[in-house]
Amino acid sequence: MKLHLGIDVACRASHRATCTDAAGQIQFSGRRFTTTADDLERLWDGLPSTDDVTVIMEPTRNAWVPLAAWFAHRGAKVVLVPPEQSADLRDYYSKHTKNDRLDSRILARLPLLHPEGLRDLSDTGPADPLRRAVRRRSSLVERRRATFYRLDALLELLGPAWADALGTGAYSKAALAVLEKTGADPHAIRRLGRKRLAALLIRHSRGQWREEHAEQITAAARQSLEIWPDGALDFAELAEDIAGEARMAAHLNAQIITLEDRIAILYEEADPGQVIASGPGFGVITAAGILGRLGDPNRFASLAAIRAFTGLVPRVSQSGLTGRNGPPTRQGDPGLRETLFKAADIARHVDPTLAARYHDLVAGKGKHHNSALCTLAAVLVTRLAACWRNGTLYELRDTDGREITEAEGRTICATRYKIDKTARAKVDVRRRAQQLKNPTTSRREKESRSAPATGPSTTTLRTNPRDHHDLLDVR
């Protein structure tokens, strides 16, 4: 006897379970249970005797993970269903009703309605340490970037010379050390002195920043004192804020470095053959980011399914004799798309086949840089997945099929497929001209009818001449 167990997963409340047989007949409906060993045992013992149980659930936050692991350990086949898929089916059954019992019934009957859309669970998702570590690193990098932006904004209060002295967007260890010690307070910089400031820079930059950088910082401090008259700006209070942000950035840097060491170890365990790391120009962190977010490529039915999972494939709209491809679907993990996007930008400087395709898309067809990289990212993940399935490393070849080294690939890409600024500007002009010649839906047409107008009316106002005085009096 084949059973389907649909579970509406809850984070804090009780879960609801509905069991059906292979024909869709309900065995029980809306049974409540919690994520405890006793409740799970009672639910399992309450199922009709069978060796073929399929558990269908939605990935509700992380509450589904221990349930999936428990049922998989008992020999059940676990299936995750996208919430959009079950929601659309629920609306078909009952458009104006949404409750836990109905959700569990929909999930239990889903194998009958859409069997080809069900995929067996191949991993435990957030329980995988590499996936967690990769996602945590992305979160830390984003927080560090936000901290750098706040430092940029605070230093702008002191004048533009600080950007030239310390840089913007990404602060080095030496720059953060100066900001943490002095807070960019001009008076503190003056008290520290040029000699001790230079020693501080040499120590934290390993000799990269020396006396000339100390002179730049000192000059920036003098300029701040000239811009702000005495008492117009409280330098001490501003220094407290800047020093606090600098300490936060330094702490995030240390956390990221420690996490990257851990990611390298986890990646070695997940990919001992270094298949993903053999990608063109890849480092361990890039390879771990792809594998950690993509998961085992063997769990997909085809390479096309892998491309669809990345969300880098175009939307397709076809009807009768008409059809068009739209922008990328952007489904799946956005972090995976970001990692593949950056990896494609690295690979096009190493792999001549990718460089040739990028050159054709941008210089030949007038595509935008981002659009071309999305195309390369889809090609790149397909190649990496094929290498993983075949158990082979990524082979770097020229456009004629000749195998080359990474150094030769970089030389070929830099000499044969480089697009200089002048050529790229011409492409931008041609693309804008094409957009003006074949305009898409205007902004006014995209707005709803209830939206306020964004500009003057394009129609002629026809009124009675006697109403002109009233029109002028309108406030």
C-alpha cells in the first residue's frame, strides 16, 4: 500500500498531517503533532502498515529540517514543494479559505495532481555545514560593506581629502587602525604626530603604507580644521562614531577570515576531487560558494534543471505563432546567482571560449555588461555541473579546441577579446539608440489607472470659455 503524508509545517504551533492512499482517498485528516520524538512516533505508528511512504511538505523556515531528517531515517521518501505551487493549488480548491487542515490535504494529494513536479529530498538544506558557512560569510560581507558605507558618509563630514588619504568603499587594515585609534579627529592626528602615525601605518600595512600616506592623512586633518571653524563641528563626538564603525569593520574582517578558513576545510570534505575549484580563475571561496548553495548537482534530473534552479534562464512566453523570451526568472537562491555572476566575470578573463562569447554579446549584439554576464553564468554552471557528473576537472581550451594553460588563457583573453572604453561607449550609444527606436512599454502605460499622473497631461483640455476664470482660481 502506497501512502502520501502531507504535512503543513508550523514554526511554533502544532503541525497538521493528512494521509491519503495512492488513489487519493483520505485515511486521516488534520492530525496535530509537534516536533518531539513521542509525537512523531505516535504519528508514524498511526499510519496504515506499509513500506512505501512519501512525505510532502513545504520548506517553512528551518522547522521542516528535523522533520525531514526524522522521516528519512525511518525510510520514508521526503519531498519538498515550493510554497507558490501549493498555494496556487489551494486557491483552485478553495479561493477564499486558507487553513492548516486544507494545506495538509493539498500537500497529501499533490502527487496525484503533479507527480512530475516532485523531487526527492537529497540533502538537509540548512543542516549542511558548508551551506550554512557560505551563507553566513555572505551575510558578514554584506554587513561589512554597510559598515564601510557608513564610514564613507561620516568621513565626508570632514572633507573630501580623507577619501584620497584612506580610500573609500573598502578600507585596509592600516586605514581601520588609524580610524580606530584617532577617529579621524584632526586634533588627535595632530597630537599623534607624523612620525608615530607613520609607524602605526607601517606596522598595520606590513610596510605598504609609509611616510607619504602619513603626510596625506596629516594634510586631510589640516584641511578639516580649515573647513570647520572653531566649535562648528564637535570633532570628539564624531570621532567616537567613526572609531566605533572602524572597530565593527575590523571585527567583521576577523570573523570573515576565520570563517574562510573553516569554509576551506568544509569544501575539501565536500569536493575532494576539487572539481568546482578547477573552474577558470576560481579560488576555494568561489568554488565553495557555488557548491554550498547549489548542492549536489547529481540531484537534478538534467543540466537544464540546474540552469532553471539558478534563475538565470529567460522567462518564456509563447502563444500560437508568437513567442518571446523575457528577462531572467530570478527563481531560486539569490546568493547562488550573485556568486555565479561574480564567477562569470572572473572566468571571462581566463577562458577564451567565455571571453569570445562575452565579446560577441557586448560588442557584436550590443548587450549590456550585466546581461552578458548572466548568459555566461548560465553557461558556466552548466559546464561545472557536467564536470561534476562526469568526475572530471574543468578543461581550459582555446576557441579552436586546443588545450591551454591558465596563463595562456589570460593572455588570449586580454589581447584578442578586450573591449576598450571607446568601443564600450559606442556599444552603449548604439544600444540606447535601438531602445529609442523600438521603445518598450512606457512608464505611463505601466502605471495603474488609479495612480497619480507623473507629468503634464498629453491631451488637450477642452472647456467652455466662461469656465476659464474658475480654472484659474483652482488652488
